[in-house]
Amino acid sequence: MEPIKAQILNGDTILIDEVDVWLNETQGPSLKSWDGHFDLEQSVPELMSGNFRLVLADGRSGEFFVTNMSTGIGSETGVDFRGTGPLQ
């Protein structure tokens, strides 16, 4: 899986610009779902709760919520997320 550049927005406010996102898209019998992961050099507390918008460099976008945030080696923060609707 190759990363894709993206922006993370809260309403009209850009929280994160130019982040590499690893995206999984799964097609079930009647539903398509998506989730993914990105890493941050420092924590963004606003991501702790609520829904956000992912805007991909290929023009697709969709709403998501954070499922997990963890700090790893070197203080990098890993963020896992799940889409809440279509990614289009």
C-alpha cells in the first residue's frame, strides 16, 4: 500500500496539511468501508474527539473519526482512523 498526501480539516479549518496517509478501502457485499493511518511529528489535541474531513491529493474526501492515537519511538504520534461515510 502506497501513501497518499492529504489534508485533515475540522470544519473549514486545516488542522494538518500535507500528511502521508495509508488508506484501506474494503468492499463488502453491500457496503464499502475505509480506514487508515497517518503519523505526526507532534500531537494534535483537537484530534482527540469529534469527526474530521480527510481531503486526498487525488480529489476524494470523506468524514472520519480517530480510533487510536499512540506515541512511538522518537515522540512520533501514530493516528488510526475510520471513515463515517463515503470516500468520494
